[in-house]
Amino acid sequence: MRLIALIIAISISLPGILFSRISFDRDTITGNNTNDIELNLNIEELTQESKLEFDLIISNPSVCVLRNINTNEHILSSDILNDVRGKYSFKIIVTNEIETINILGELLSGNDDSCTISLENVLVNGVPLPPDTLILTNTLVYGVGPYLRFLYNSAPYPNPVKSGEISTITIFNDKNLTVDVYVYDVKGQPYDHKKIEFKKGENNIEIITEGYSAGTYYITGFSELGDFFEKIVVYK
């Protein structure tokens, strides 16, 4: 069992000593990628309406993403910022009666089956609290069948490719997703950029080499759930 530290905050508006704590209600969450998951944060000893700020850091975003907060009458406002993959920043105004914040997530699948979720940079009305960590395990990743939500791609084919012809990269995913594809030459000069909407299943990215000089070209693809990096050689 974790040793849970209590941070003491002095309130100007309410004299006396206030004890506050935010922590996960368990150390390990298990599930499979057919179900949503619930991350429950315990809130203790709030004596007044409070502003809660914290980050949830997912060590391996191929296993889990967070979607939203289950709101109730004790959550007056909430905001989630996800500007870095795997990092979710929360700002929530709550009443002193709140006991649990329920955050809804989705288990994904990929090459790994577990990750840690860290509760970091916790502030209650500007007062820092200690961090907390749990383990999230996807129990279905070693089951029957391919679980390909974390982006997987084939090598470009053909490669080398004659200038003016098409080299194809096949990607596999079990969820609709958007892929940003960039092509650069060895000097870093951009040759192509396209945003492609793919449906669940097998999809092809065509690299059309019309106008390409002989040489090596680098292809990068970025999506919410995975990235890839490939290169092709073009000849005349």
C-alpha cells in the first residue's frame, strides 16, 4: 500500500488547518480494448469551493487515451488540454462536497500491453500536493487476432522506385484516423505534404514521384495513435 502524504495548506478566508489530498482510488486498472475505462481520483477534505489543477501523464499512449470527465453537480467547470501526446492537463472547479472525479478513457492496443499513469503537478487552490501513480494493463493484447489500433505500416513498395512512378505504403488500423504525410529530400527540402482520412482497416498511401530527382527521400507519417518513418530511393 502506498504511503500517502498529507499536505497542509493555510487558508486566509477560512482560519485553521486544512488537509487536502488527490489520489487514484487503486494502484492497478486492468481491462481490454473492447471496453472504456474509468480513472477515479479521490478528493479528500475540501472545506470550500476549490480550483483543482493537475496533469495526467501516460507513459505509453499506445495503450490508453483519455476522452473526457464525467460531470456532476459538484463539478462547476472543467477544462482538459491535450497539446502533447500522452499528457493531459486538467483545470477543474469543484464544490467542497465532491469525493471523486471520474475520468473516462479508452484502452487501445499495440505492441505493449501496459503503461503507468502519473498524477503530477497537482495544485489545490495553488497549493502543491504530492504525485501519485497507477498501472494500467491491457489484458487483451495477447489474445486471438491482430490488434492494430496503434499504427502499423508496411515498407514502401517498390523501393527503389523509378522517377515518375508510384511507391505504396500500406498502413493497418482498427480505428478511423487522420494521417499527416510529409516527404523530404536529404537536404530537408519538402516535396509533398498531404492529410489523409483513413477508415478502419487496411489503407494505402501513394508516394507519387513525378518530378523527383534521383536520390533518397524521407517519408514521415503522424497520427493521433502512432507515427512512422520510411525512406525511398528514386532513380531515373
